[in-house]
Amino acid sequence: MAEILVAAGHREAKLVEFADTVILNTCSIREKAAQKLRSEVGRLAMRKREQPDLMIVVAGCLGQQEGEKLLKSAPEIDLVVGPDNIAALPALIADFELGGTARVLTEFDLDAPRFLASNPATGRTPPATYVTVMKGCDERCSFCIVPHTRGAERYRPSREIIDEISLLVASGVREVTLLGQTVNSYRDPNAELPRAPYTGESRWQHTSRIVAEADESEFPALLWAIVQHAPGLLRLRYTSPHPRHLTRALVEAHRGISILAKHLHLPVQSGNNAVLKRMIRRYTREEYVERTAALLDAVPDLVLSTDVIVGFPGETVEQFQDTLSLIDEREFVGVFAFKYSPRPFTPALKLGDDISEAEKSNRLAELFARHDPKRRSRLSSLVGSVQQVLIEGQKADGAYTGRTARNEIVHLAAKADITGKLVPVRIALAFKNSLAAETVDESLRVDARELPKLARTADRAKVEAVDDVTPSRDESAGATTRVQLPVL
Ligand code: 5AD
């Protein structure tokens, strides 16, 4: 969004107070996001009384979901744009500035899907960046508003994806995360991908042959094509996959592609089959366990993280205990747990919302209490080890921040500019959600005693975390706006 606006001649304001156009990019996955938007718009509406030409734009999924209703409930809003209409923003803003009236543009580009490519020429592209490969969602998970706000699945031609990645690599990008709502259901609309290498006959024990073979996903083929055509790429990640499309071919891709991250975020949502069925997840606990076991067997140093919903309608205490036992069984490095939040236009609405807020909070607390010590002890166990860290950037205090292949965040100091480099480091300290390290290369090394100071400086800059989210959520989100920094 920023790249499109800058290319159209806009400038980014250093502080929101200096801006004459404010764009609120929104999420609608849980009710909390809607509350946040209301209070943010309220604040801006007050400012608009003093500054009548202040333009308020709502972008993203809440815009898509609410459309005209937003304008009715908050007449201070000037523009509402859906996720498929971002490219129209400069024209919409220009129209409005010329005296246009408030507008809502929330049309899906179903017939001619557009995928926004990043433009390395702007110099804004970080060493680790994102490339969208598909959008929309054909799943019908009963709790989820995404099919409504994002529309049907649309896939980007593999050639376009590979061209964008090649361009990014040529301009210095070293890590790419492939993005899509169910990223591993990807298929090439132009049917140009060679079949992915797939070893043999072995079937899933817990999935009938027909279902297993009906999976037409070409995501593994896309992964192989990317590594073949973009040899300078050092790391490849993807998010978020659906367990249903964790196929044998995808397991083989993980076994064979060395630059694939040793981390997979694979939302499970519940460990109980009856709940999974009511959620319309279309897999069982046994299938999830079998498929992740195959993946861990192929790549033993891979780690998993997951999403869980607690207090889904009708979830009994025993059913919740099944989720806890799955978390024990699978040893996730990150569990992002959410209280069930009824969303408009979702099938689960008709199931009611019978678990009290207090009970949802208790379950969330129990889950975190169970998982937190494991996360911490895992981070501590890395102290002393050598890790390859891809340096993503430098903070104002001079500390560099990067990630290991397994997605642990590492802070370190160095004598030379190491941004964009894959640097071997020795882990020196474990914080609550991240690590600090020193470079193995002595010529780059800065005294390790500096590290706690770095961490404290970082902590002072800590930005508030969302309260229904585990702290580590922010680490995997890779967001630049809300970063969880280490706490000593
Ligand atoms: N209530 C609570 N959590 C939800 N999620 C999606 N929809 C809901 C909802 N209605 C969670 C899921 C998903 C993550 C992105 O958000 O766990 O994986």
C-alpha cells in the first residue's frame, strides 16, 4: 500500500499527527479488531473537527465486511477500500481531493485477479520479504470470516511469482515468505508447472486413498520451481498452510529443498475430533498427527507452531483437554491461542456462543501456563549453540535483528553492516521470546557483555502486545508495526 502511494507521489508522514490522509488497515478475524477501529476512528474524528481536510480511509477486511455500514456509523470516514481494491487507492484519493464524496470500493477481482508485486526500485524492500501466491479461501471453516471478506481462491501464475522472486533476489532480497490464506492449496492457473518429485506409493494411514489422491495442490511443484529459478535465494518460508494440503509431495519438498525454513506454522485449531468436525476443518486429530509426524521424520530439526481456538461453541472441558494433550504430544514451539469470537456471515453463528467469557479466559490461561515453560526452556536450551542467522535489519539502538532457519528472533551487535547477510552466531542469552548472540567471526564481534544492555534498550522501545495473543505471535507475524522485543 505504501509503495503504491509513494509511487503516486505521496509521502509517508513520520507521525500520524502530521498526516493529512490517514489509512487504517484493518483485520476482521476477531471482534477485537472492530473495537480497535471504532476507537481509532473516534480519535481521528475529534481531530477532523480542527482539521476538516483530514482524510480518513479504512482499508482491509473490516472495510470489505462493513462497506457502506461503516460510512453510516462513522460519517467522518471518507473512503472504504477492500483488500482487492488497494491499487485504486491513489485514484480514489485524488478524486476525493478534487471534491468527490465519500466512497466505498469493495469489489472482488474474481475475473481478473490482481496480485500486488513489490517494487524493489523504491529501495524499501527489506532482505526478508513477502510474495503473494494466492488469495481468497475455498475452505468453509465454520468460525472464519475470511471466505466472506476475501472471496474465492484465486492463484497467481507461477511465472509471475518466479519473476517477482528473481527480481527481488537480484535487488538483494535473501528470504521470501510465500503468502496465501491457504497457501498450500496453490495451483498454477496457466498449468505451467512440472510435476513435483513425489516418491512412490506410500499413503496416509488416516486418510482414505480417494481423498489423498484428490488433492490437486501444486504447491510443492511451485516450491521446486522457485528454488530452481532463483538460486540466490537463501531462505524460503510460506504461511499459512492448511493441514489438509500437507501432502506427501509437500513432505518430499521439505526433505529435498535445503533453503526451506525449518519451521512450519500449521494451524490445528483443536485437538478434539468432534470440535474439528463442528469447525469444518476437514481433518482429524489423527490425520494432523500422522502428517506432521511424516514431516518431522523427513526433516528432524524442523519445528512446528500452531493456532488454537478455545471456547468454540459446545467445547466441553474434556474436549479442551484434548487440545492440551495434542500440544503436549506435538511439542509446538509457538502456540497462538484465541478465544472464540463469533463473526458475522460465519456458519458457526448458528451454534451459539455458549462458553462464557470467563471460561474462555480460564482455558486460554491454562493453555499458556502449560505451554510457556516449554517455550522458555527451548529458547534457553539454545544458549551456547551456533546458529545461522539471516540479518533482517538494524534498530535505532544499533542492534541487528535476524532469524534462525527455525524462526527464532536473534539480536546481536556487530562491527560492520551485516544487514541481509547470513551470519553464523553463538547464542549468548535467552529472553522471554527471543535470543541474543555474538558473531562467530571475531573480526565482527562486539563484547558479549553489551548484550543485556542491548536487550534493555530494546525493551524500553517495546510496543504493546495484543492481549488475547501469546507474546510469540508477534515473532511469527514478522510485522514491522508491532514487534515483541526481549524482556530480561
Ligand atoms: N474466533 C477466534 N479465533 C479465530 N481465528 C479465526 N477466526 C476466529 C474466530 N472467529 C483464529 C484461528 C486462525 C487465526 C488466524 O485466527 O486460529 O488460525
